[in-house]
Amino acid sequence: MAPPIPKVLMVAEKPSIALSIASVLSRAQMFTRRGSTEVHEFDGKFLGSPAYFKVTSVIGHVFSVDFPAKYQDWTATDPLDLFQAQVIKNESNPKAHICRHLSQEARGCRYLVLWLDCDREGENICFEVIQCTGFKTNDTYRARFSSVTEKDVVKALDNLVRPNKDEAMAVDARQEIDLKVGVAFTRFQTSYFQGKYGNLDSRVISYGPCQTPTLGFCVQRYLQINTFKPEKFWSLHPYIIQNGYEIQLEWHRGRLFDINVAMMFQKLVSEDGLLEVTEISEKQETKSRPVGLNTVNLLKVASSALGFGPQMAMQLAERLYTQGFISYPRTESTAYPPSFDFRGVLSAQTNNPTWGNYVHGLLTTGYQKPRLGTDAGDHPPITPMRSAAEDMLGNDAWKLYQYICQHFIGTVSPDCKYIRKKVEFSIGGESFHCTGQHVVTKGFTSIMPWLALNDKNIPSFVKGQKIEISKLELYEGSTSAPDYLTESELISLMEKNGIGTDASIPVHINNICERNYVQVQAGRKLVPTPLGITLVRGYQTIDPDLCLPDIRSFIEQQITLIAKGQVDHRHVVQHVIQQFTQKFSYFVKKIEDMDALFEAQFSTLTDSGRILSKCGKCLRYMKYISSQPPRLYCGTCEEVYYLPQKGNIKLYKELSCPLDNFELLICSMPGPDGKSFPLCPYCYSNPPFEGIEALINTAKTGSVGKIGKGSGMPCSLCPHPSCPNSLVSQGVCACPECSGTLVLDPISAPRWKLCCNMCNCLVFLAQGAHRISTTKERCGECDSSIIEVDFNKKTTPLEDGATLHRGCILCDELLHSLVEMKHGRSFKHMSSRGRGRGARKGGRGRGRGGGKIMDPKMSFRDF
């Protein structure tokens, strides 16, 4: 009996890559079925024998590193304890069930082939997949490839290797260091400063071992600009007329900063009056073609020339890669391997309408071998893999693709050659000169015209020739301050100082923008905000190492040693964490030094905000501070009450909460479909009912409110039995989308609607009605609240012109016919589910939206 054909499970990093690999290996003869990600199945050969393939994918990292649940509460955890806390790995996207999917697909499979991106992060994901599938080392293989073309995919399958554990551990080490250091400093800073100042506009005052030195570069340039003092200088500019041309000569001294000395030289030259030609030289010079394109250089060009931020540039590059138009876009190498098929890549571009003729000429006359670049041992430089047109890619992706193509073609084009002519003059003991140039061979500048040289003609001179000065100018100028850093310059500084990797540099730059530390202005210039400046100045005052690149550069060097298998990753993590533990303790002791800078820059709560509502404790008016995080401040009680993060806050009919006497507010979300809900400031920050925290997915301590996340208890979650604004009074029926309750929006007239108190489901009611209100009556069939509708006289659907109607929106045919769903699946009779809050008794509350609240936990992904 013949042995069964072995099954081979192949796992790629993205569904699109899995599809490309399966299409190549099956020659598009495959069966595709749905799973957490699609699975493509086909017959083929593996290691020279028949096999049955299953190709699927993950969606990035399967797991993310985080702290156990006991460390998630900001107020119950000393940030110092985080340095010694255990870290755990949770599923990055639990709703996708990737781990379960991989485990199920692995059943019955003999071999595992990993098609993850060929960098350290990809290597780390390899071992996450191995953990989910349970394959043994001898049955696990790694495919190394740089593009998803047929040639590369087939070559990778024929040259399988083993996954690299050392590179995976290097990523684990970086993740643990960044998590512990970033979260500890962020929680302490945020807890200390947030709420102290009224115009401090930031929800989270974050620190990151890469993010903060990146900000430091921007602030350093800002300080150079602000402390710059212009200085006057003088320069001699003699003019001559030769063959009808007026020429300004350049002084060999350049410029002088002493006017008396400059005037002395001016006198010497003026008294002489005649210039003598002392030397004429002509030399052929070369402007070298570029080396291969790596990620950092692509990001710099995208920002400076194409106007794309680093984050957007990488997103476009990754899309081009997954579509098969370019090779892998994350590489540090600028050198091509000896076996690289330049002719094949060029041939793919001969039909391109823009540069096809130029490429054809190269293939006919012979292309050049690229210059020697740097081989980082990862991937070849970024290269076009197949031809495309603008209508295939879209405007932005086309611009990036066009540059990648032109750069590659430029690397195999001849150098640009030109003749440089220099004429030197002497007068009064001083030397001057003029230069000209003439391009002989355009070379690569024909395909990269923005780098082209222009001809500069100068007239003919004879050595020993004497020429009279037509004009002598003593030019006065002033030195100018440097400009703000551009993204391109910042990327260069990060690369030079070892801050981040080619993959993470865009993330760090995006983070300092998202955190309101810098703003991107015209020309992609990065201008620090008052918060960014004050933070860096504070670090410089307490411990400059916290914002300098030195420590991070050292960490990256150690992580590289882990990746090479030269040091143990635990030793590196322990050493770095020990360093930062000491720095953190000192930072905490000296935090008042930073606070003094904050005090000078930002307004206190007393001086901020506008009067809005009365405090229930002292009955004095409180101030509303709209900057992030939005909050109310009572100057008499010196208490802060946090409000929803988004929405417009107003006083609500001067009504008061029956529990604490605070005046109610109404929060209205923007847009025609935005919901509105009333809230009590005190109850919102301090939920008064036991167990209500489970519904708002936050701790009893109110730590979420502390950072302004805005997930407190509004009236639509309040179980007060008699308050006219509570869930009991305003709740109508169960939400068809989640375990929440549809609550009447009290100020939605004339577009009356019900809003779920847990998700974004909306139900529009009778439009244009004068009034809609809830009643204490319940529907006998489904237990929903009976509502009362007062229709408009002109549009009433009732007989005889009647306007008043009572009924259940689920069971009453008239009212149900007027219902319109928004952001929901269906809306029908739901007697089995009961009504909102009652239906959830004994069930599991899912919190606002049911999602994971990121900021209180400060997950690693935020850094």
C-alpha cells in the first residue's frame, strides 16, 4: 500500500502574499476556502516528492507583549514595579482568531513552510506561528525571498532554510525593553502632569526609548534657531567685462567678519585696478550614478521630493510589494548580489511608455554594473519587478513607483561626465576665480533629470592676460539661522545615530506627530510644539541621557549582537532594564525640576477654561477646560472631573443629578448621525453603583478618566430607578447589535433617534414629530418600553388628523414601519432578548464598544 501524500502548510505574513505564492506554485489551479484568513489548496511537489499544499497567512504579528492584568490599573500600580514585572504575550488581534486558525490548519500536516517577511520581525513571527501550530524543528522550513515574482518564489521553495531563533529573540528583547521603559515613564509623567494645567493639550504624555530621542533632534534644532545670533560679514566681489559678458569673480578668502580688514583688502584691490590671469585649468569630472535604493533613502526622497510622510511612503511601498510591482521595501542594503539579474529586470521595463525607449537603448548599447554599495546581509536594494502604468496604481503609488524605477535604471546607466574650467586671477596680492562647466555625457541624469547639471559658459582667457576691473563691490551680509528639521533630515539623523530600524523609523516620526509633540508644516518641516519643547528641556535638566540617542544606539548594538547569536538576550534585557530603573528613580525624585518648566509654559487650572455648571458639593460654578483631556474644574473644592474625550459639551436644561446634586451636561457627537447623551460630571468620573465598571470597561479607581479616555458612566448607563434621565427611564429596547440598550436621544428632534449605550448602532424614529418620549408602560409581548409620539399635524399618519400615538417600536405596526436602521444589521421583534439592562443581568458586560481600551494599558504597539 502506497504511503499517504504528505500535507504541507505554508504561512505568509499577509493574505495578499499568500495568494501570490499559491497562484505561482499552483499555476493558478487551486481551491480557495474561507477561514480567519483564506486558505488556498493544491497539489504539487515538495522536496522532490508529491505533496498537498495548504497556503494561508497571518495578519502581522500573532502575539503582542503586554503586562499581566494586575499591572493594568494605573492607580494601583507603582510604575517602578513595571521594570521587574513579568511580561506576557497576548493575541494581537483576538477577534481574528489567528492562533486557533493556524492550529486547525496544522492538523494532519507533515511539514510547515514559513513565508514571512525576511527581516527580524518576520523571523519573530515565524516562531509565533511555530508556537501556534506545534511543529517540530526538523519539520519546519523557512523560505527566503525578496519579491513575489514567479522566479523568486520558485527559487525560494528550492532553497529552503531553517528559521533563525537568534533574530527572533532580538525582537523579543527590544519589545520587552520598549514596553517596560516606555510604559513606566509614560504612566508616571501622565499621572503627574495631566490635570495640573488647563492648556496642556494631550491625553497621554508618552515616553519612548526611540520616540523621545527622535523628538530631541527636533527640539535641538528649535533651540539652535532660537538662540542664534546673526553676525555680519563682508566679501569682495570684483566684476569684469570679457567678450561682452559681465562676470562676478569669487574671492578665495570667501568672507570676513571684520569690516576694517575687509576695507583694507578693498583698498589694495582698488588701488591696483588690473587683474592678471594667473592660471587656466580644464578637467573632466564625474558625477557618479546612484547606488542601489534602500528603505531610508526611499523615505528621504519620498518626503523631500514627493511630499509623502514616512508612514504614508511605507504604506504605498508595501502595497506595491504585495501587488508584485517592486521587491521587498524594507532593506538596509545598497549593494546588489553578484547573481542579480539586471537584464531581466530591465527587459520588464522596455514597454513602459515613459522610459521604455531609454531602457531599450541601455540593453542595446550595454548597461553598467551598479556601483559598490553596502551589503547589510538582508535584502537586495528596492527594485521594480514588473512594468506598470499610472492608471494601474493610482496617483500617489505611481509617483513612488516611478521614482523606484528611475532610480534603478539610473544605477545601471553611465555616470554623468562634464568638463570643469577654472580661471584664476590675481590683483593687489589677492586671488579671485571664476568657473564654468560643460556637460559631455548626461548619463544617468537623462533618466533622473532632477539631478542634471546645467552648462555654465565663461568666455576665453589667456594666461598672463590683464583685465581692468569694471566694478568692485564690498558685499555686506549676515549669517542666518538654520531652518527647522525636515523629515528627510530627521531620517538621516536617526539613521546616523542608530535610532530605530528601517521599518520603525516611520512609526517613531508618526508618534511624535500624533502625541502633539511636533507639527508638520510646509515643506515637510517638523516644528516642535510647546509640549514637545518643554518635555525635552525637562529631560535635559534632569537627565540628558533620556532624550539623547546614545543609550538607544547602545541598545540597538546589543540587540544586533543577540541577532548574531553572540550574547544571551536575557543578559541584555536585564542590563538595560537595570540602567533604566536607576534613571527612572532619579527622574521621579527630580520631577519638580521639569514641573517648573511646565509651570512657566502652561496655565494653571484656575486660570483656564470658562464657567459652565454648578458643583454639587459647594454649589459654586465650575470651569470647563476643553483642551485634551476635557474636564471640569471646581476652584473651591480643587477637584477635577473628567468628561468624554469627544463631542460638544453643554449645560443640560439646568437639571441636577438626584444622587449628588451636580448639574447635568449634554454631550453631542458631531455629524448628522452623531449621538447625544446626558451625564453627571461626578457620576461620570466616579460611578456610584457597584458592578457598573464592568459595563464601561474600566477599573473602579477611575483610572481611565485620569488620562481623559472618556469612558465613564453617562446617564444612559445609570441604573437609578427613578431619575428621569437614567437607563431605566430612557431605555427602550435591546440593541440588535450587542448586549447594550437602545436609549432615546433626548435632543435629537426633529430627527428623533435611539442610540445604543454600548455600540454605535442608531435607530431613527418618526421623523419630524413634535415630541417623542418614553413612558413607564411596558410591551406585553417583548417587554420593551412603550413610547409616546406626538406627530406633526401636517404629516401625521394617523386617521382623522390625530397626532398622539403610543406603542412599542418592535410590535406596533405603525411605529415599526417608521423605523430606519443606521450602523446595524436588522431590527425586528426580539422578545427572546428582553430589554436592555434587564437582558444583561447575569451576562457579561462588554464595555463601551466592547473593544480593548489601549491607552490605560499602554500596549507595546503605542511605542
